[in-house]
Amino acid sequence: MDLFDKADVLTCITADKAVVGTKGYFGDCLQGLITAVEHNNVQALSAVYKTEVYCFKNEHGQNYNCFLPANKVRKTTYRPIKNIKELFAFMMADGNEYSEEKMVDILMGQRYVLKSKLNNVIKYHTVNSLYIESDGMVTLDYLDLDDLFDYYEFKKGDKFVPFAIEERK
């Protein structure tokens, strides 16, 4: 689990560690907490009932059996993809090591989908050209990696993600 450590989730067994007034996420299961974190649904803990199963009350008066303090969520930052190796890992994610030439061969002809951050227009592409500058900078078709980071999201599976390397802290 990338968003938080399960050991940081408070339940009725660990309710004595909860501090009223703390900001955090509420749910009745791990998936509920993940959804709350993904939607940044931060709320204040207004009461703790240590003898109840649904022992955590949020600021809206709703009771839950799990609470995750906001400071336990890992922060996510993104940075632009820097080189062909990172681009290949981002787009293909097969975990194998390849030479630069082989990575280019595999990427050529691959289909991908971009969504504009400016107007949500979806663009369907096929990798027709890859340019690798002497400093390692890559241009994918007509876009350099910084432009892809700044202006587009990339479709992975069924959702769009930043065209970037994710770094969790």
C-alpha cells in the first residue's frame, strides 16, 4: 500500500492513541480509508468511544471504525521524466532491463493516450519518433518530456495519471 502504512490505522483496539481534534481520514475498512485519502476528505476527529466498534466520530457526527491521522499519509510529489530509461519504465513498466536501442525499438509504434490539463481534450497517439539529445533529453513525437509533464496526463489502465515520476515521502 503506497498511500499509508496499515500499522498507522487506528481501530477500536488502538483507539486510546487517538487525539480528539486531530485531522484525518475516516472509513469502515482499508478501502474506505484509501478512498478518503484519494479524495482528500480530511475531517476533524470530534469524539472517541473506546468501548464501541464504531468508535471514531467525525466533525459531521458520523461514526466509523477506522481513523487515519492526516500526518500518517505519505506525501506524493511528481517530477518530470528525465531520460529514455525512465520514459520506458513509465510507459511499459515490464521491469526488464534493456539497452537504449532496444528500448527505442520497443517504444516505436506503441499506442498511448494523453489528456490535456488545459482543456481535458483526449488525444490518441502512436509513437512515431523518439529523439534523444546528447544530454539525454528525450522528445516523444513532437513533445519534450517537460511539456508532457506540464500539459498532459497519460492513460494507464483505465485512469489518467501525471506524465511524471511519482515520489512518495
